[in-house]
Amino acid sequence: MMSAHKIGAEHVNYYLSYVERGGDAGRWLGKGAEALGLTGEVTPEAFANLAEGRQPDGTKLLERIHADRVMGWDMTMSAPKSLSLLAVLHPDEEMRTALRDVHDRAVAAGLAYLEDVGGAARRGYGGRDGHVGAQMVIAGFVHKTSREGEPDLHEHGIILNVGLGEDGRWTSIDSRWAYAHKAGAEAIYRSELYKGAAELGVVWEAPDVHGNREVAGFSRAELRDWSTRRANIEDELARTGGSGRRAAEAAALATRKTKVDVEFTALVEQWRTRARDEGLSPRRLAKMAGGSDRRLSLSDEELLRAKDQILSLGDGGLLEGGSAFTVDAVVRAWVDHLPSGASREYVEELVEDTLDDPRVVPLVVADHEGHVLTGEHGMPKNAKTLRLVRSEDLEASRCQLRYSTQAMLAMEARVIDAVGATRQAGVAMVDPGLVEAVLARHPTLTLDQVEMVRAITTSGHGVDAVVGPPGSGKSFAIGVAREIWEQAGYRLQGSAPSGKAAVELGSGAGIDSTTLAAIVAPNTPTSIVKGGVLILDEAGMANTLDMDAVLAMARQAGTKVVALGDPRQIAAVGAGGTFAGIVERFGASELTENGRQAEDWERAAIKALRDGRSGEAVASYVAHGRLVVADVPEDLMSGCVTDWWAARPEGEVAMYAATRAQVWRLNALARARMAEAGQLSGPEMVVGAVSRGGYALPERTFAAGDEVLLGKNRAKVSGDVVVTLADGTRRHQGIKNGQRARIVEVDGQSGQVTVTHQDGRVLTLAKDYVEQYLAHGYAITAHKAQGETVGEAGRVAALGIIAEADRRKGKAFVYGLADAELGLVMASRATDSTRFYVLATAETHLYDEGSQIEPVDPAASLARSWGRSAAPGMAGDELERARVVKRLAAGFSAKDLAERRDSLVALERGDQDPAVALEVARSQREAARTEVEAARRTLAEAILDIEDAREVPTPDASTTNEPTLVDDRLLLSVRPEPNRPGGSEPAPTTPGLPSQAADVVSPDRRVIEAEARAEAALIASRTAEAALRLVEAAQSRRAAAVAATEAEIGGDRRRVAADLALLDEALATQRRWSLDALAAQPPTWAADLIGARPSERASALRWREGLTLIDDVRKTAGFDPAAQDDDPMVRALGQRPDQPFARPGWDHHRACLQRVRVDLGLEVPDSVAVGQETPATEERAAALERLTEASRRRWQRPAQSGPNRLRRSDVSPQLDPPNPRSGRPNVDL
């Protein structure tokens, strides 16, 4: 197992203190450490200095060090428990040492892989200019025990936040790349570990569902007894309701205790005594690692079969979980297939051979020349390509490459072609007169339902898509269409990916239905209806394989397919996205009116959530008291179950969670409530934990009265009834995965359970079904919930079909966070009330003295989680979208693309109530005006301070230094001293502001300080006024652009995100084209400053960065610099701007270019910087820094009276009163 998390100063102290208390000294790893001359043991001074971004000796290393920087990341690699036991309990000391050496080499190999593929550093602001490879500095600390004092061999690989880029610069590293490749690094570690241990005589068992192996010879019970640490982690998972790798890592960190300082030798003696007492004799342990090579290798034929399975579309293949895969997925797949592991080099050979297979297609973002592109922040949101790029083009890329197969692309293409080829098939067409006659008999249909029925019954298309959001009445409307088709003489057949959805379709639309698998599976007794209509419900959950098969069968049978679904709800498990692809290409009849929820505001909140406006949705739930928060998971779960229990007498209720582990915990608490209330009776039957389908069921206890969930389709069960279908076929009704039942009786002797099914049937479930598939059903996952309705739809009462008082009320209680699709399903099930339970705290990852609890905003956490989509896409779409990127980049100017992007960003950030957005804009304007007022007041007082500090001569006709107030603005006319450096150069002027206040000179230090204040105030005043103008202009432009964009997309924030991704890639493409053109023929002004392009790679990358900096300034400034200036810096960047607010950016680029010149050998490091501040300016800046609190208090004293003296109250400009809640304006330019 490999865990990863950020580290801070407390972690640095922990690693060093562990060594000081007798732990093993750390070791240096990584090419970055070698570049610094670090080898062997880690010294505390070097480790601490590097953690703070300095050289090992404490001198400067990074150009900039932020105060809140992350110090590094802990990538901990832990050996299997069985190997940890052997490494300390094996009777042969040499073997124990050899096993630990194997672990050391495996960790080094895993971290080396992580450095080679995941070491990256950003270049350009926010990574706009992409990434370069970076060498890492890694400190490894080996620990041999767990915090429970048990054998636990693991190593903390501390990746320090300093990296040597390919361009020769030391900067911070981008940890996202390391996290992205963590799975591959873990696989390499496991492979090297398995190989090394097998060479010493270890035999490995088959891998579990996560790919982990244990040493053969230990029983599961023995490993469990020696895994107190693991038991604590599992208890923490049960406590928090978490599941998956990330939750397990968080639980591991949360349950860490302070390690007790016990001599390792004493611990070993205790372990050996315990091992002998528990049957782990030295002889038995010696056999597990006997010293002879026990490696198992695959023959060439076996390797070919393994590759075929890896690339297959079926179980165990890379495409089992999606339509595309990454290199790391291929690494993991091969490691799982190698029985005794292998070296990193051999695994990479297998991976390379797999990716070079003609069946594999790389999916890459590439420009017209095949250069790999990145998104706005260097991490592409998806992987796409303009063409199939060669492998040598891929090696230089910094993006996370994705691949698919020819078979997958061909299958997706067949699905799309099947829809397009039957658009004019003329199947299942009904006379419009009959359609209208039937519609007239159903006045309760909404307008969108009527249009949908008309469209699908008269189009003649071979495939029609219907998109129906939650509660839109798809089944009811399809029932009307069924009536029309049946009257026209067509036979209908229903199908759905899940048995539960098929039953819902049958009951809601009156269509005999079965599962999709029952139709497409080979040798199935169920065949597709010929020349009729197939209704495919929940089509978004159908995987690509099944969709391809059913459309091919329908086309051959001349059958029309009506695909019902919602691309915004839960998608297929595995390769999918075809339903969304059909809707995007051919359109769909869309139902828009939600008739399920009774309250208008809740229907609006669900629509906002579906459209991607998660913040707006959460705000609505918060405003109506539907968000429940607690500080600890136990209290939150208990509150959820308590509310669920209290609502049961009021109507239908349901509890939902995103993960199985959360559901198990909720079920345990709910069952305890049932037992306390006396609703469980008779004997209890305990069913042991099982593992199936890639996940485990916990130990369960059943008794009469328990509410249970059926977890598997079964065509026939004891007590079942036989039903007759419309075509005369008779079959058993059976049970479906996801249906509910209540236990009537348990038979502990036979293991059978008698239940009352949700439809009233009394059934007896066999022992094997109870053990493998029966679970408690008080709470269920979102996947099980899709398609169900809790309560009776509010629309039935609104239409007067039943009285509101007689309508069954429905309430749902949702625990924890979920992604956009799961969140939409869980939020939209209940008719009357849905409450959400979210933690108000988050645990930081600390090693010592328990966990530190930090508060978080639960509403913001919920909005962020709902804003993340997990919907899969078609691999073919990743190829297709890149053509759109190229068309945008070639067909529109950068200005047009940027303006469009700005409006989309504003629309995306405006995910809030319009009144709130208006208040924010008003606050920004008021804050900017307040800044202007403060700056003007400061300037006026600074000028008066100058007069206080100087001896004012008697004014005469030739000169005057008297201030005057003109139109509420202070003007000062002062003649500069002729001997002052720079005095002959006129200061820049701004209409309505003092133009020469900063040019008054006096030898008195008080005057210098006053002048410094005046100069600073002048700059602040000009900057504040410019900011105010920019705020007002930007808000005006943005309001118009946002309004136009809002009208175009109809408030669909999902479309906003998709369009933003396209625009980001198009702008990146344009930028690369522009820089490529400059690099191919560098202009004179660039070559004079940074020289010709070097041939050596690191220098060439640094030269390219310099060219990018120059291009940025020239484009941003919007003018053509003078070509005749003697200074090459001025020829490249132009003169230093006159505008005060523009100078910092120019100065920053100049300083960066000076560093580029130094790195390229064009300038010595200790040379005087171009345009260095003059001594006079340095003195003025120093004087400004010497201002004390006492001198600032002087500004607040009353002004002296006099005929030529202004009162400070007179110099304040008359502006609107400031908003006390406003801060500094957030000017987005």
C-alpha cells in the first residue's frame, strides 16, 4: 500500500526526532539530491534547510519562497504484513537483512519511477507556459514498527518541495503530477518487492481485488491477529463511513498514535515469544523464505494471452472501467499478471510493447505539428488528439496521456452510425390523427410530454432519444406512447440495464420489460421484438458493449429503439457515454418540467444542481434549513438516523449515501433503533462477511422485522408466482437487484429466510442467496436509488387527481458528500423533503499526539463536491473535440476567444443568487471609490506635512509654494531644485491631481520623509483612480457579455465548463503557434537580449522562457518598442511605463529576463541590474521605510491655523459614503 499527503513543519520535526530517539537514519534519494551532492545519510540541518526551500548549507536555493509554502509530500510505501513478519521473525539473521534490503530497493525503484514520470515544475504564471521535467530531492526514513508496537516495515519517502527543472532552474515542484502517477509508482514498488523476495525463496499468493499479495504460508487469521493497525483503520472507516483508497489513507492517518520509545531489540524478543506461542515456529518461518530462487515467469504464449486480456473489452481488461486508460493503468495491469513480480525495466518493456500494439490508440491533446498541449494550468482536463502521434512525440509530453483501443473506437463509431443510418428508416410511424386522438384522452400531460410523444411516434427514426430529468414523468408519457403504438398494431418490449429499472418501467408504462443483458447475452431465450418498438430505460447506464449489441439487433429486426435517460445522472459502470453522445449529435426530445417535488423552491434547486449551478442549489437548501452539520462523524450519522426514525410514522422515508461503507454504518445504527423499539422479534441469524464482485459484505445479523435489500437478480425463487406476458409467454416473476423486502422468519438451521417482497409476495430465499446477496435495506447507495420515488409526486395533488391531504408524503436523508451525478440522484428522490448531513470539520494529517481538527465550511464542501462530475465520455469524443480546438484556434482571434472566455468565467463565478451578485458588484465599486477617497486624503496630508517640515520663505512674485483648492482638488505648483538628480525630468502628470509634489527637495531629513510619503501617496492616488475606472469599465463590459452568454446557453453551467475547456485549449494552441513562429525566426530585438537559440536542451528551454517573457510584455503593453535605443532591454520591452500601476509588472519581467541572461551566460550574476534604482531613489525608499508609528500619529493632530493653511477636513473629496462591509476591490482584468 502507498499513502500520500502533504507535510508541514511539525512533520519535519517528527522525522528528525524519530531518528534522534534511536530510529534508523534516513537516506537521500532522487536525482535532485545527487545534483546537490547529497548521498548517504540524511543530516538534520540539510533536511530542515531544504524543507524551507534553502540549500543544504542554508544559503539561497529558490528564487522565491512563500511564507505559506508546502514543505513537501510524504509518499509512504508499506510492505505486506506477511513480509513485515518475515523480516523480523525469520530465524536467519542474513535472511532478515536480505528481506529488508529487498524492501529498500523496491522503495527506491518506486520513487525513481515517480520522479521520472511525475517530477514536474510549472513555468509561467500559474503554469500557463506548461511544465518542465524536474529532478526531485527525496529523503527516505525506514520504520520497522507500527504505532501499536507490531511488525510493520515501511518507508516514508519525503519529496521535498524543491526541484531542478530541465531548464536548470531550482523551483517548487507541481505535486499534482506526482499524485497523478502514484498508482504506477505503487505498482512498480510491489513488482520489485515481489521479485526480490521470490529470489530469496518466497512464494506469493494470488493478488486480491486491489492487486496486493501476501506470502504463502500464513493464514488469514494469523495476519489479522498481527494487524492491530489494520483493524484500527477498518474501525475508523466504519466510524466515518468512508471507503476506497483515499478514505483508507485518511483513516490510516487519523488513527496514528505517537510511537512509544521501546528498544527495537526488546520488541523483537516479545514478537518471537508471541510467534512461538501462536504456532509460528522458526522452522515454519524458515520454509517461507528458504533462500532458493522461487520466481515464476510467464512463457511467450502466456504473455500474449495476458496482453490480449489486458486489451480486451471484457472482465479484467483495461477498458472494464472506462473507455480510455493511462500508462499507470497498464503498469498496474501487468504487475497483477506477473506471479512473482519483475524489475521495473522489464515491466516498462511490457508496457511499451502493449502501447505499441496496433490495437492501441493514443488520445493526446496535440497541435498541428504534433506537439502535446496542456490546459490553462498545465493539466489537461481531458486527453484528446488531432491525429495519432508517434511514440517519439509522446516521450517529451508532460500531460497525463490517455489511450484507448481500435475495438473501443470502432464500437463507439458503430453506435453512432447505427443511429445516423436509421434516421430515415420510417419505422414505427403512426398516423398523426391517431396520435392526436389518443393525446386528447390524456389532458394531464404537460406540453413537453405531448411534444415528446408526438415526436417519437411520428418521426420514423430507427433510434429516438428522450432526455428526462428527475421527476419529469418519462414513464407516464411513454405509457401514452405505448397506447398509441399498440392501437397502430405495433408490439412493444421494455428493457433496462438493471432489473429494478426494468420492473419500474413495466409498472410505470405498462410494458413487459426485462434486463438489457437478457436481450444481448448470447444464447439467451429472450429475443428482441421484430418490427416493433423497444423502450430502453435508463439508457445512460448502459455500457458501450451492450448499446452496440442492442442497436445492431434492433436494426437487423427492423425495430425502433426509444432510449430514455438523463446524461446528468449516474452513468454506466465501465465504458459508457454513448447515450450522451447520441443526444449531443442527433438531439433528443427533452422533458423539462419536474412534477415530483411538492415545493417550487426545491424543484428550482434540483434544476440548478442538474445544470451545474451547485452553489445556487446548496444556498437554497441552506436557506430552507435542509443542511445539517456536526463536528464528528458519529454525531452526524446518529443525527441522520434519528431524523429518519422520527419521520417514519409520517410517510415514506429513505436514507442514502454515496459509498457502501457509509451505508453499512447507517444500517447498523438504524437496525439498533429497530431493536430498541421492539420491532425485531424471534431468533437471530448471523451471516458471515463475504467478498464478491470486487467488494465485501460485512457480517450481518437478520431477524423477523428486518428491512432488507435484494442484491442479485434471480429468475425463480421459492414461493414465486407465474405471470403471463402480452405475447402469451409464461414466466416466473422472480426478484431483482435493488428491490426491498421485510423478513418474516429466519431459519438458522437451514439458513433460509422468508420475506415479504415490496410487491406483497411471500418468498423464501435460499441459504446461498442470503449469504452472498442479502443486506440490510434501511439505507442504500445512490446507485440502488436511481429510478425510485419516495412518496407520491406533488403534481398528482396539483392536478386534483388526489387531495393533498391524501397524498403519500416522502422524505429522504442523505449522508455525506457525493459527485454531481450521485448528488442529483439522491437529492431528487423524495417528494416533500430532502435533508443533507455534512461534516463541519476536517482532520489534518498529523503524526503526533492525535489529530488536529480544523473547521471547514460545510456548505462550500457540499457545493464543491456537487460541482465535480464523474460522468464518463466516449473515447471517440476525445479525438473529435481536438478538431474543434484547432478550428477555434485558427478561425478566431485571441481577443475574441479571451472575451468569450471572460464572459464564461464570470457566468461560472456568478453561481449565486442575482441579488448577491449585484451586491458584490456594488461593494466592489464602493470599495474602489473608498480607496480613491483615502488616497486623496493621504496625498493632501502628505503635502501639508512637507510644509510643516520645511522653512517656508516669504512668498514673492517669482515663486509660490502655496497650496490652493480648486474644484475640491488640491493642486501644488512647486519648482524642482536644479541640482537634484533627475530634477530636470518632468514627473508624469494626471489631470486633477498634484503633478510635482514629489519633486520638492530639502536637505532636512524630515522633508525627505515627508516627500517620500507624498510620492507614495501620489502613486496610490493614481492607482486607486485607475482601479476605480477599470472596475466600472470591466463591470459594464462583463454585464453585457454575461447577459448575452446567459441567453445563449440558458444557464447550463455544465456547458459553461465544457466550453471553457475548449477555449483554454484553443488559446493554448494559439500561444504555442505564436511562440513557435518567434522561435523559428527570432526578431532582432529578441536575439540582441537573449542571444541565439542554444542547442543544449536545458539552455534551449531557458531561452524559450525568456522569449515568452518578452512576448508577454510586448503584447500586454500594446505598443511597438523603440528599435533605436542603445539598451537591448529597452529595445525588447520598451521604455519603462509612466503609469505607476504598470511599472511593477514591467520591473518583474525585466528582473526575470536578467536572470535568464545570467543562466544563458550573457550576463555575470553580480553585475549591476539594468535600470537599477538610483541612490537618490534608494534613499527615498529607505526614508519611507523609516516611518514610525509616532510620525504617522502626527498626521492626525489638528492643523495649524493661518491665512494660507488648509484645514485637513477641507481636503477630503466629496464621494459617496463608504460601505463598511467592503474590502479592497477585486479587479478582474
